[in-house]
Amino acid sequence: MSDRVPMILTVNGEEIAATPRPRDTLADFLRQDLQLTGTHTGCEMGVCGACLVLAEDVPVHACLMFAVQAEGTRIETVEGLSERGAIADLQAAFHERNALQCGFCTPGMLVTAHGLLAKGGMPSREEIRDALSGNYCRCTGYEAIVDAVEAVARQRAAIKEEAARETAA
Amino acid sequence: MKARSFSYARPKTMAEAFAVYEAAGEACYIAGGQSLVPTLALRLQAPEVLIDIAHISELLGIRLEDGWLRLGALTRHAETLTDPLIAKHAPLLTAAAPHVAHPAIRNKGTLGGSVALADPAAEFPAMMLALGAEIEIANAAGTRRVPADDYFIDLYQTALEPGELLTACWIPALRPGQRWAFDELARRRGDYAMVGCGLLADMAGDKVEAIRIAFLAVGATPLRAHAAEAALAGRTLDAAAILAAQAALDADLDPPADESMPASARRHLARVLLGRLLGTLQATP
């Protein structure tokens, strides 16, 4: 009973063979077995959003799934997103706008913001707030976080428009 | 806290899942796990075997069949927000979907899981009542369909017997002349609702021919408001009819008092919500 389960999954672009215990959550597996400690464990019951990662490109709680459930799944953590430069603009905007203080919630905030902006389009502040509704921050009061996400949405829209103009010209 | 140790099985077919369940001492099915994983972490449940049903292809898929929309148990909440077949044939479900938890939970949680758990404060179980859905249940011997009206029995208690799987939800496809509305009152977006309501009406102009009204977060199970429905049937949907339905609602609801609010407050919110929703059904308000 409860023997370790051999499995293969992809984490931040790299295929990994692992043998987690069935009871290990994906969050614990990433942090303890893979030393990817950017995924934070806060409430460990799907409320605070500090453990969000991308599974097949959509944000999910790493505390609300067991690692064994991720067999064959493509997982990306905040480390993967930042190393490939996918969220460099978000990180810069969070810095500029003081959208973090202690930083505990920030990985989850970035994953949510990335998930929202990856859908394309220009979300309203209301839509940004709704997307962030599952992410707790106890320092900032959220306003600066919404500002930062909104600023990046604008930047990305402007860059896209510029590119479209150049293609047309 | 962390979950107690368990062993893990990942069947590819329902038959295999039933066999694993049969052989196990105490087993639990997991699909999206968005309610089950915290329950295990808090050790409110401690199965010996966790049976992951997320890879059983028989439980996947959304299709129209003989005037019914069949939603496979593994339909994710996020799909109910965006799927065009659901939007066309069961728009009440689409209307309720943005109120289900938070975006990340909706990416993983499943319709079948929500209806199998039957949380009285959850949106989709109550919508099964409002929609007149039928719940498809399977065991090793075969499959049956249970009307939503007979499915919810008591707190977290349904027509599902131990070891059985909820395989699909069947929803009668929207008919011409039907109107629908959903809303809920919650302290914050994504929080559990203080009260929620969905309704589906057969209308001829402004006359209500028949209506189904279902409430969430007002008792041990999702609840049909039969008295309010009867107060509206056959009437023109005007201010007097709405007041009559609101008055009748008192006979339908007997919410328990809890630490968050007294029963009278919940009754009041239910009346207010019903009035608002009926108002949106009027063709010419």
C-alpha cells in the first residue's frame, strides 16, 4: 500500500522521471523533490493562490492535486516562466509599481496574470480583479497589483498593434 | 495538514475502476479533486486507495442526443463557461459558471465531481434541479438515469450508492419560448454564496406556463421552490405575480441559522433574489 509511483512528467520544458508517494501534493513534489521553491505553499487548501502553476498552459493549484495525477502532464512553474522571459514585463511592472511587499503571494499572482494575459485581448480592471479573486495578498491592498497587470496588458496590446502596422506597411 | 498515506490507481475504463473499488478496503474516486484534496489534507476522509477516474474516456464529451444535452462527468467548469453547445442548449449553466469558485479551480474542477459531492452551497447541483436534469449513474451491473428531483437526498447524500460512478448529466435542451436567469449573493466574488437561485421558465409572451426555481445555500440540499413555482404557473408575470411568488417562497425554505447569519436574513435575501430574477424574465418590464 501507498508505494511510490513511477511517473514521467514535463516540468519547465524538461522531461522528468520521478517516483512520488501518492500522498505528495504537486506543490510538495515541486518544492521538495525538484527544489523548485518558487511555488509557495500557503493555505494548502486551494484558497490563497500562492501555489499556482501552469498545467497544460492553464493556472491550477499545485496544492489541490497529487503529484501522481500529473503523469504525462506539462507543468510550468514561476521559475520556468521567468527563465524563458515569458513574464519579464510583468516582473518589471510589479517592481515599478510596488505590486509586492513581502513577495510571498507574488509567484501565484504572476502565474494568474500570465494566464489571464495569455488569453489575449485587453482585460478591464474588473476582469483583472475577477481573475485575481483567488489570489490573496496581505501586504499591498491589491490596487498596485491590478495597476501592474493593467499596465502590461496595455504594453502588450501596443506592441501587437505596432507589429500589425509594420506587417501592413 | 497532509493527507494520510494511500495507494493510487489510474484505471482506463469504468469496468477497471469498479474492479479496483471492489478489491479495495476503503476507496475513493478522484476526478478534478478540487474539493476532495482539501478533504484528504484535513483528514476528514482517509481512503486506503485513491482511484483516479480522470483518464476514463467514457466519462468525457459533450453531445446532443434526442433533445438532451449529455455532459460527460469529466466536463471541466471552465468548459461550461466557453462551450458553444452548452451556451446554446443549456445557457442557464453558462450563466451560473462564472460564479463557481475562482478561475484556477474552474480549470481543474469537474461537473460530475460537483454534482457527485452535492455541496448544498454549490451552483451546479442546484442548476441540475432548475434544469430538470437527469443524473446518469453506473455500477458494474449497468447504467441508470435518476431525475435530479430524486437525486439529492440529504447533506452530501445522493442517489449514488457506494462504489457507483456519476458518469454524465443529461439536460433537456432549451426549447423555444424558454427563458432563464441565475444570480447569487456572495460577500466576495468566488466565495460561497449566502444564497443563490437559478430559474427556467416556459413563457408565452409574459405568461408563465411553467417554471422551475432552484435555490442553493438555503438548506441541507439544493432545493426546488415548489410553492413559489405554483404561485407563478399560469399567471402573467407582473408585479403582483412576483410579490405572490416571493410570499409563497416562505413555505419552500426553512434555512438553518448559522454563525454567518440568522435564518430570517437568509429568507429575506432569497426573497430579494427571487424578485430580481423574475424581474429579468419579464419581456416588457
